[in-house]
Amino acid sequence: MSAPKTIPKDAQVMIQILKDMGITEYEPRVINQMLEFTYRYVTTIIEDAKIYATHAKKSNVDADDIKLAIQCRMDQSFTSPPPRDFLLEVARQKNQTPLPLIKPYTGPRLPPDRYCLTAPNYRLKSIQKKVSSSAGRISVPRLSVGAVSSRPSTPTLGTPSVQSVTTKVGTPVSLTGQRFTVQIPPLTINVFTFATPSTPAVSNVLINPSLIGSKNILITTNMVSQNTGGESLKRKHEDDDDYDAL
Amino acid sequence: FRAVPDDGGLVDADEDKDIKTEASNDSWGNNNANDGRLLSPSPGSSASAGSNKSAAGASEEQQTLLAVLQFLRKNKLTESVEILRREAGLPEDSLEPKGADSLLSRVTASSTAGAQAPTKVAAGEDQPDVNVVLSAYSQQGDPALYEVYYSGLKRFIESVLDCHRAELSQVFYPLFVHMYLELVYNNHESEAKAFFEKFSGDQECYYEDDLRVLSSLTKKEHMRGNETLLDFRTSKFVLRISRDSYQLLKRHLQERQNNQIWNIIQEHLYIDIFDGMPRSKSQIDAMSGSLAGEAKREANKAKVYYGLLKEPEIELPLDDEDEEAENEEGKPKKKKPKKDSLGSKSKKQDPNAPSQNRIPLPELKDSDKLDKIMYMKEATKRIRLGPDNLPSICFYSFLNAYQGLTAVDFTDDSSLIAGGFADSTVRVWSVTPKKLRKVKSAADLNLIDKESDDVLERIMDEKTASESKILCGHSGPVYGISFSPDRNYLLSSSEDGTVRLWSLQTFTCLVGYKGHNYPVWDTQFSPHGYYFVSGGHDRVARLWATDHYQPLRMFSGHLADVTCTRFHPNSNYVATGSSDRTIRLWDVLNGNCVRIFTGHKGPIHALAFSPNGKFLASGATDGRVLLWDIGHGLMVGELKGHTDTIYSLRFSRDGEILASGSMDNTVRLWDATKAFDDLETDDFTAATGHIHLQDNSQELLLGTYMTKSTPVIHLHFTRRNLLLAAGAYNP
């Protein structure tokens, strides 16, 4: 396929702009990027202006509508950092407070849990879907402090055999607690011996065998390592993919 | 503060209230000059063309009259007040001036004391409004005459004696920019363009980039989003001129027809006068280049504790004690306390060192102590470098990065290397044969024997062992990376405005620190851990602690983005390099700026403190490495040689060699001991800050090492003084 003999006028304008701004080295795709941006920006502004014009019950879009559209877009997308005097003022206030003393021997120094990303970011749905791997691991819900417990299950696991097992048991009771709670139906013991197709995702799931047999169990484990279980799933996958890619 | 932005309205050129030199009310006049601009005297014309304010022409007139009214009232000219009010037909309460920025109006409203004006908002800007109008009057020369003023000044300066000419020529650039910006701000587009074309070619070559940006600004609206330029307009450009030259200039400008320029100079320039010989062109060139002129002398006078903190006493294992004692401060247990040390460090408190508890620092944990012992053992095996004993360089090339490698860091013991990429991932590799492992899950941790000796090995999950790990979480290119000194954490800062803390034991993200809402260009952990600093596009650098979700300190003062942030070895100071071509040194204790270093001609991308804490090296896009004495606040050396941006600088472990890596695909080694050697501290004319830089870059250059089309973006000296370098192969 042959390249067009003449560059379209818009592209020529872009080339001229780059030249005027003193940019001499650029990839050819930059022109396309600029054209796309220009097109998108202008159409957005004009569309907004049309909306404002109809809102003001005008039949034609006029300069004021455009100005308003530009102004609104600027405030929304193209914000600029705060002005200097504001920053100086905020800085002055912040710098007045003395540096807080450091408490000794506190383990990993992290902000309160609310501001960390260490809480589990998923909730397990129902207990019927529970499956264990031959390693004897089972997924249990890990709950954050103060959260309502949910019924344990894992979305990745679900074999009919397990379903049938657990239905014999009856629906497990969903327990609420203030501490970390896990619920495992007592019959889980049998489930362990099942040879279930374990995907890599399952094998890393947390289990605490000592929980068997009780309905309301406390897991007082470190938040960080708790999270490992959930996220390591994903991470393991990525590592595998990584190896394949290499 | 800025006043509420509002155009001051019209005036006739011959109003009798003008020509009130607002030199004394500089701060007000300066800031309000931005917004309280008057238009060119055109009798009867309505609101300024293209004004963004919603106020119609009539209300702007009213504003002017109101301002006059307030002024009269303030001066207790009650009769005049009455007459004016009657004649102008002003109602008791005036219109609310519309402020574009409610934030600013809030600030100004709170700052002014109770005013006696009838309206609330107008009361807030009582003071500034008057000054706005009046200063605007005094400012407003005829725009067409700006060219005449400038040419007149040019002719005068060209006619003075040689020795003064160099100094007075410093005035050209700031004057040019300010006059141009005023023309643009007042919507005199054609005059602005003509002015620019005529005089932009005369400016110094190192201002070329700024001038290019200026050439694209032709309307007032263009200026609005450009915070850097707005800051430039409101801040004073600092010039350091000798008293004799200053007298010359003053005398000339105070002549009758040069009043306008004199006003403009007084408004926008701060002339720091010193007694002494006028400086030569080369001296001036060395120090100038920043967006805000040079640094005032007082800015660099604060005392800086640049010494190092005393190393803590560690119970050394008995067999190694004799070896270690040499390198350790503090008193070894078995030896008698000595007054003068075995090494060069003194046992007494270094007067230039901060006290141990000046800022709170975390105490050493057992693992930290073990680390320090390892450090000392390695230090004994360290190679002593020198001009005749250059380090070997081991280069780590990132292949297939497709120009996406944006940040690299090594751990202090060189066991891990981390890379930040434009695809928003962070990858960690193990440099040693030891693989990266994650900590076992909670259930497994319960099963291991906690009393065993190798418990630290047992907690690791062998199944997760791999050469590298990928950390995903950011939503934009990762521009800054930093390992913590204890190798437990990794920080990464990105274009998405957050700084993330990752655990290197679970390889998951622990915290996202949100504060900058704009790209964060650099971040670094403090040498003692716990604190870290980040700097970004919002022109501030912030100091955080890992256990606070908000910053502890905000270092605000730069006029443009903060591109590089580094801690001083004693963790009490932070150096920030910025796009406004200055380097500032901030005190962690109270957030004050204690040093301002100007001289670079381009944005600064690399900073390095010398291991003894006394000196700072900086590299920028102009390809020069500048050396600064922190205690005196002066430039002490200039290393020319690189031809492209310098992205990395590092001193060797004992400070003898300075290595610099740049975009021109080379690593250069410089003799740091020699560069700092010739400094006689008494020799400094610290009063005037004159520097006599020798042009000895060639002698100081010890070696240039080319890479194969790989820009060098990180340098690291191992504990034994082997130089490691990293960059992405870019064919």
C-alpha cells in the first residue's frame, strides 16, 4: 500500500506547530496523537456547548456557550496545581506541628488499617462451593475487623461432589463476630480426603486444620500474612505467566 | 497573598490619583498587579476585551470608584467621600466582586483585619482593592512605549563602563519577561508580539527554553493554567549587584522620563546589593540561570548541621572487635575510651552535627544491628579508590524495556535491584543467586518451629521462589523507586499521584500514600528508614513517615515541579532539585528552606550528598555537574564533560570518587577529593559570595566509559566500592 502523496492539511498544521515550539525530534505517530487529541477535545467542547445552548433555549450555539464549555472542561480535566500562596499557607500550618515521637518496638510501622491496602478485597459467597485440595487446604473466609462474616466459599472452587457433601450437613450458619471468624461445617473432615482437582489457585489458600470441628473460630493472624493467601493466588498466576512469556 | 482577582476597571490616563509609586506596598502591589490590571486608557470603553470575569463594564467602573471611596474614607476625607458618593451615585452597598478563585478570596478575607466598608466581601479586599487600583495606575505606562523604555535602558547599559556592564546586563532578562507578561496580561497582544520579536534575540542563550514557552503565550487565558509563570510574576527575581553598579542604574532611572522602568524594576525585581568589586561575566553566568534569579544572601545564612550522626554502639562479636573498632564511633567495650579516635572521626560531638534527638529516629532493631555488623565487615574489605585506583564498573542492562524503564534502585548491600516501568509495574530482581521468596501463609507459619535457629529461613515459602517478582498496583508510569535501608520495604512513586509502599517479604502492596494529586517525580527513603520524601508536579516536596497516612512536612517554595529529592546522610535535611533550575535544602525539623543553590541552566535530575555530609553534587539537563558547599552555601566546583542530561550521580563510599551517568551513554568518574581539596574555608569571600571557579574539569575527569547505546539512569557503589550502573538498552 502506498503512502498518500500529500499529507492532509491538519497533519501539516500539526507539523508546523511542532516546528514552532522547537521540537525537532519526534516519532511520526506523535502527529496522529495530536490530531486525535485535537479532534476529541474540539468535539467534546462543541457538544457541551450545544447542550448549554439548548439549555438556555437558544437556537444557535454562540461564543458564550463555547466559552462556558471550555471553562467547565478546564476545571474538570485540565486542572493545575494549587497556587503558590495557598501551598505556602498550608505548608506553614503543617510544618508547625512537631514531628511525632516514634514508639519503640511496634513491628511494621504502618498507618491504621483503614488507610492501608492490606485488608482482603473480596468476600466469599456461599459455603456450598467449598473444595479442598489434597494438601488438605481449604479456603476460608478471612474477615476484616469489625466486618460481618460471610459464608465461606470460594468462587474458583465448586464441584458437584462437594455440593452434595455439604448439603448433607445442612446450610452452615453464618456467624457474625467482632474478631476474625471462620466457619467450617463439621463435616469438613470428610471433605479433606476428597481428591479434588486442585488448581494452583486452590493450593495456596489458607487453612488452619485446628479449626475443624468448631463453628466459631478465631483466627488471630497478622493482617499481612492473611492477605498473602488471597493475593498470592494472583501473584502465583502472574509468575507462571511470566515464566511462560520468557 | 493575592487579592480577589478582579479587573480594576477603567480609568483615564490623567486621573489625578495616579502616579503613586507603590514601591512601599510592594507585596500588595505585586500580587494584585496580576489581577487588578487596568486597560489602556480609552475613554468610555467598556470592560476589557476577553475578560473572563462575569462583571460587566459598569460594575468594574464601580469597583474603581469604590476603591477610591475606601481610600478617601481611610484617610478621613469625609467630605470628599460624601461628595464622591453623591456624584457617582454609588449605593450604600456595592456589588460583590466576583472572584474566580474562592479559595484566594477566603484567604484574603481572613487575612485582612476588620474593615469598615459596608459590604462583607468588599470589606475583605478593602486594603488590596485600593492598592490594586492605585498600583495599577502607577504601573500603566502606555504599552506602545514599552519598547521605547526597553531600548532606552539597553542603550544606557551598553554605554556604561565595562566592569559594570556585566552586572547591569542581568537586568535585561527579568525585565524583558515581566514587561512582556504585563503586555499579555493586559491584552495588548500585538504590542506584546512586537516587543517579543524585537528583544528576545538579545537574551542570554541559556534562557532559550523559557523564551520559547513565552513565545507561545500570547493571551491572558494562556497564562491561567501555567502555575510556573504565575509564580514567576508574583515572586521577585533576585539580582545581586554591587553597590557602585546599582548607584549608576538608580541614578539613570530616576531621571524624569525613565520613571516607568524604575517602577517596573522596583515592582518585580529584588536587587540584593553587596559591597565589593563588581562581578565578571563568567562569575555571573556561573550563578545565574534559575527562574527566580539568584539566591539572596540571607537565604543561605541559616546554620545547617551537615555533620553525620554518631554511629550507635553495637555489641560487636568478640573475635571481630579489634577490626571493627577502627570504623566505629562510640567506644568499643573492651578498649578504654579515647579522646581522639583511631580513625578520623572524633569522639566528641561534632559541632556541625545535629544532636541525636533533633528529629525522632527509629531505634535499631536486632536485625538492624546485624546489618550494621555486616556493613562494618564489608567496609574492612573495601577497596580504597583514587585517581590511580579506579573502580570497576558492572553494568546492568535492562533488555526489552522498549524505553519504558523510568526508575531503578539498588539495595544498599546490592542484593536486590528494582525497576519502575512506564507500564505502571515495578519489578524486583535478585542480583545474587539467592532467589526471591515470599513469606508463608499464616497457617503454615503456625506449623513451623519458632525456636529453631534458621527460623528466618523457614518462614519463607520455597514454592514461591523466583528470580524476579512483579508488583502491580500503580495506574501510571512509575517515576521513582527506593528501597528501605533494612530491605523490608520498597517505595514507588508514580504519575497517578500516589506513593506506594510494598512489602518485600510478601511482595504485596501495603499502603498507598495520597497527597500529591499530580505526578510524583521522585521519592526516597531516609538513610535511617521510617521517613521518606516525595516530590512532584505540584511544586512541593512532602516528608512522610510510614505510619502516617498524611505527610508530616511540606516543603513548598519552588516555582516549578520538584524533580529530584534526596535525604542528607544524617536524615535531618532534604535536598530538592526542581524544574525552576534551583536546588533547595530543607530542614526536616521545621520545614524551613535553609539553602538555595542557583547556577544550573536546566531542570535538575540528579542529586548526591557526599558521604561526609558536607557537600552536594547536582546534575541537570545542561550536562554540567555542580558541586556545592552546604555549610557556606556556595558553589565550589563545576564539572563539564557530559553532553546530555545527567540522570545519576553517586559518591563512592569514602567520598573519593564521584561517578556520573548521563543520557549520552557514558559513565564518567571525577576526582572528588581533589575537587574539594583546594577549599580554604577562610578564603571564601562569604560576604559577597564571589566564587572563582577554576576551569579544571579536565584534570578532575578520571575516566569516561561508553555504553552501547544505553543511557545510564542509576549508579550505585557497593559496600566494597564496586560501581554498579543500570540502564535500559536503547538501540
